[in-house]
Amino acid sequence: MSNVPSNEQIQTAVDNAYAYAKTVQGGKNASYIPALAQVPSDLLAIAVVTVNGDILTAGSADTPFAIESISKAFNLAYVMDLIGMKELRTKIGADPTGEPFNSVMAIELHGGKPLNPLVNAGAMATVSLVNGSDSDEIWANMIHNFNNFANTALTVNQEIYKSESATNQHNRGIAWLLDSYGYFYNTPPMIVDLYTRMCSLNITTSQLALMGACYANGGVNPVSKKRVVKDENVSPILAEMCMSGLYDSTGDWMYKAGVPAKSGVGGGLVAVVRAKDADDAMRIAEACIEGGCAGIELTYTTPGVNAIIEKMAREYDGTDFVIGAGTVMDPETARMAILSGAQYVVSPYFNGDTVRLCNRYRVACMPGAMSIAEVV
Ligand code: GLU
């Protein structure tokens, strides 16, 4: 039985969350970028895009707003694909700063290193790593990447861009400071301009949800079916979001929500819930095999795992590859696993009936027992 919620269940959750969020007062628009202060603060929308590409919304999900810092989590994909996660960690870093999003002190405290690509310093340094011989070419690469994630041609909100360009002295200072320490990889004024343009991109809540769904779907856009980021880079990007997606409030967010997310001062927030279904498990299993694993244990915590065991057992029949079943809680499940093709059974505790059943089928059973007394 699958524990992935149905679209109806998701829609109900979205509607409930929307009704609740409507009642929440407090908070205020960011005003250090003057044009953001003018955005109607009662605008509200929630959108969920599933890995099947279904979209469920509530509120004004098609109203555009400035993407701001959420863009950092997607430009990062482009640069990580370009230079690899190892080099990105060396050139930018992968640790929370523990300081506000535009902290200069964080840079000073860490020998001039931006520390992570989701604070302003690291995000601008990330933009400075985008390839291209001039500003136009760099922008063309950046916008192409964003359009692939959103599956549409995004445009710059000129009013926000102008307003932010006129007031971004602090970011300009950060860029020069990084440059002075050798942690900036292109000309500061040009890069700050491109970064500001990227932050001024208009996005709707529905489009943003699709962008996030690309990560949930292992780097493939669930609507266009195009790969937008290498599979191997999805986890490190989500790890960055877990560490610094909401800057120095990320810990609070993770306590409450527990999923990687990225905020923006334009009022948006994107969160990623990775797929946990049969397809996902199949992909992971195949990656393990490709990576040289001699066997795999598929656990009953995965929805639809029986079908996967069956499919893999068929596929690897007659080979040395060993397929086992894990988190087998009772003899009924053990029987199901064995009939599906499991060659060994693992259970988290000792159950005599499970062991006897496995014995009957001549299948190895490995129960988790803390002491001999539990077994005899
Ligand atoms: N463009 C904004 C800045 O650089 C982004 C900040 C944010 O959204 O958190 O200040």
C-alpha cells in the first residue's frame, strides 16, 4: 500500500493551510528595497507540484512576484553542474554562517570565504562562477537555466530591478570585499548587476512550485521531462537548503517543517519534499548497482516495495546480485517478500514465527536482537 498522499489529500492540505495562513497577521514587507515595500501584503498563494507534474493550488498562484533569494538555490544548480560540488565547496563553502543574510562579519570571521552559496556573499560568488565572456553571455546562461526549471520564459521585474540596483550598495561592498580576499571569480560590479537582475526575476507561486519539484524529482523537470540538474548534485543542493535556506532562522524552520527550503525577501518560499515512492526506490536501487553494490536490501518502509522486489528479482535472476527485504515486521510480510523474490529477510526485532517461516522457505532471516535472551 502506498503512503504517498493522493492529489485529493494534497488539495485538502493546501486548502487548509491556505485558510489558516489567511488568518495569520504580523510580519511585514521588506523595505530596504523600496519597491518591495509597495507589494500588497495580503497576497497569498500556496502551490504544490508533484513529481508526476500535477499542480494543486490555493489563492493567487498565478500572480508574479520577485523571486529574490530563492533564485540562489537554482543558480547554484547551474554552477554545481558546471564546476562540480567539490570545487564549489572549495571556492564558496557549505556551512551555515550563523549570521544574517548579508553579514560582512561572517566573511571577516572566516578568512574572506563566503561559507555557503545561499547567503548574499556566497550567492554573488556563485554568479561570478557562471561561464560567459561578457555580461550578456553570462546572463543568457543564467536565464536559460531558470527557464528550464520553470518550464517557461521568465522575465525581469524592471521596477524591482531598478529599485534594488539603486539601493544595493551593501551587496556591492560585499562583492569587493570577497574580491579582496580572492573569493570572487569575475568583475564585482558586473556580477552584482547580474545577481540583482536574477533576484528581480518575476515568478508565480505555481512556477516556483514546479522549480522545486525538479529537485523532488531527482533533477528532472516533471512537466518538460528535461534534466535540469545532475542527479548527483540534487542532494548537496538540498543539504545547503537544510543548512542555510532561511539564513539564521533555518534551525527554527527545520525543527518545525523538517524539509529543505529557500526563502526570498519578495515573500516567496520554496520547499522540497523528495519523492518516496516505488519509482524513486527503483532509481536509487539502480544507482547502487551501477555504483558496484553486490546486493541490495529493500525495506518495507518504502511504498510499493513488493513490486520493486519482484521487478528486481526478475531482472537479476541467475546473477550473483542478491536482493533482500528489510523492516519485515511479521511472518505475513516475510512470506510476501519471499514470494516476490527476496533472498533474505531482515527484521528490526526477533519474531519466532518470522524465523520459522523463513526456515520453511530456506531463506536466511536476520532479526535484530539486542541479547541472546530475546532469541532463546
Ligand atoms: N536581493 C536581495 C538582497 O540581495 C535578496 C535577499 C533575500 O531575498 O533574502 O538583499
